[in-house]
Amino acid sequence: MTAKVKSTEEENKMLVDRWMLQRMQDAERLNEANALYKDMIDQLKASTLQQLAQQQVDGVIRHSEDGAEYLVESSVPTACKNRINAHEGGCASLLFENNSGGLITGGQDRSIKIWDTNNGSLSRTLYGCLGSVLDLTITHDNTSVVAASSSNNLYVWDVSSGRIRHTLTGHTDKVCAVDVSKVSNRHVVSAAYDRTIKAWDLQKGYCVNTIIFTSNCNAVCFSMDGQTICSGHVDGNLRLWNIQSGKFLSEVAAHSLAITSISLSRNGNVVLTSGRDNLHNLFDMRSLEVCGTLKASGNRVASNWSRSCISADEHYVAAGSMDGSVSIWSIYKADLVSTLREHTSSVLCCSWSGLGKPLATSDRNGIVCTWA
């Protein structure tokens, strides 16, 4: 009887283990199905965006309401609208919310702040970062902010609650660049001074791919298709990678010194690079041929992470300088059209609102200016 009881208990345990395993497998298949459904929705959105882009002729959308958000016009800023004491110790990163006048800034004081650019007032502060904020990105629905930090981590906040959703760990040196996919709120790419580029899944909260290279990377950005990433390196080269396979696609010697920033045009056909050689180059994304070089005698790039930007209508480029000035170039004329002066220290970052205006700039003293 004892042997039978023991045998029965073992059989019961084996059945329970098999049942638990089956439950785990069913749950995993359900998660995979949910992820597949999310990817299909993202692909549908991407195809819709592509159809809208195909309808664009000479900067005008031949469509009714669906294409209205793409019809923007930027003008050359002439005056400082708001001067904000944003961060102690300096502000190295800022960007606008999508289709909004809200401005997000990150500084050496380890805080993320959201501002109303209409009056320069503070709307919200996000806490929890354990290092200086070196770069920022935001999902297309404006629900999540991702910060690259000198603490070797990335931090993901839920904007509505102000709480950290994820702390993404895996880099072994300071994370200096981050960008979110143009077709999905789920995928993020980052670059760090451990000579790696990592792709992250925000839904799962972990790294899905790692690219290793020989030269430190200062800037990254996604292409419009969400499959290709551009990286700017200390050796001055602009490189393209397939984010899913990690395969190297192509490269071009963009600058004689380190690349400090990469900015993609709104239509995705042109990428802007800035370098420590004080040049700002425009490249055709399809051929990687130079289609414009912008420079000015007084414009000197201040740091390895100085960020330049392209206006929403793709007519202008803005870049800060070591002397505190901000240079504005016309892309089509390839000449300097304005020099803005308000900062008293090196300008580290420029960002143009997707609505066409305003332009925002930040400096080493933590001052943020908005220009109209």
C-alpha cells in the first residue's frame, strides 16, 4: 500500500508539472500572439504614413484632413520669446512633444522637465534618473519619455503618472544617444561609450539586439522605415545598420573629426550630421551622397554631444556655437540667413517644433531659450 501511495503521489506530481508547463506554454503563445497583433497594427500605421507621403507634391499634401498635420511652415526666428532657467549644471538635451508646443528638457541635475512654450511655465517634472541626462526621445503618442543617462542606464517614464515604467540596463558605460522608431512606440535604439548600440523592446522592457563596433558612437536615429538606424561616430563616419539582424549596411566618411549629432528630415530622405570640424552636412539617405554643406566663420561646435536640427518644413538648419550664438542656414540657398544671440555660454542643443515654430535652444548654464 505504501508503494502504491508513493507511486500515485509521483504520478500526481508529474501530472501537475505537465499541467503547469502546458499553462506556461499557453501563456507564452498568447503573449506572442499579442505581440504579433501589435506589430501588425504598427505596420498598418506605417503603410498609412507612406501613402500620405506619396501624396506630397512640392511640400503640399493633396489631401483633406488626414494630411493636415504634415502641412507646416517654419520661419526664421528673430527674437527670444522665453528665457528659462531650466536646469542647474547645464542642459544637454531638449525636444518637443509631437504635434504640441510642449518642450521636454533634461539636465545635469538629473531631472526631466516639461514646459509650456507659450508662457515659459513649468508643466511637470520627472524624477528618478540617477545620472546626468545626455539625450531624450518621446514616443509618437506622447505617453512615454526615454532618457539616456551618464549612469549607464536608460529610463522610461509614463508621462501621465510621472512614474518610471522601465530602467533599461545592459550598457557598461554612459549612454549618450537614444531614439524611438518612426513606425512603432515599442522599439528604441541607444548608443553608449561601451562601443555598443542596443535595440530595446519597451513592451517587454529588455534588450533584443546588440551591435558592437570599434569606434564610440555619439548619435543615433531611426530611418522612416523603422528597420535601418544611422549612427554617428567619434571617427567621423556615418554608418547604417539593419536593426533586426544587426548587419552593417554601409558607411561614409562624413566629417574629419567626431560626429556630434544626427537629425533626420521629416520626409526621411535627408539626414543632417554635425561634427567637431564645425561643419554641418546634409546626406541623401538613399545614396549617402553629400547634398549640402553648411558652415559659418563664427559657428564652432561646443561638445561631442552638441545637437543641431532641421526645421519641420525642411527649409532651415539651426546649430548652436561655443560663443553662445545660434546659426540659422537656408537649406536650399546653402547660406547663413540669421545669427541669434541670447545665450552667454556654449549652446549645446537645438530643437525645432514639429508645428513649425518655435525653435528651442539650451546651453551649458542650463538656460533654455525659445525663439519666435
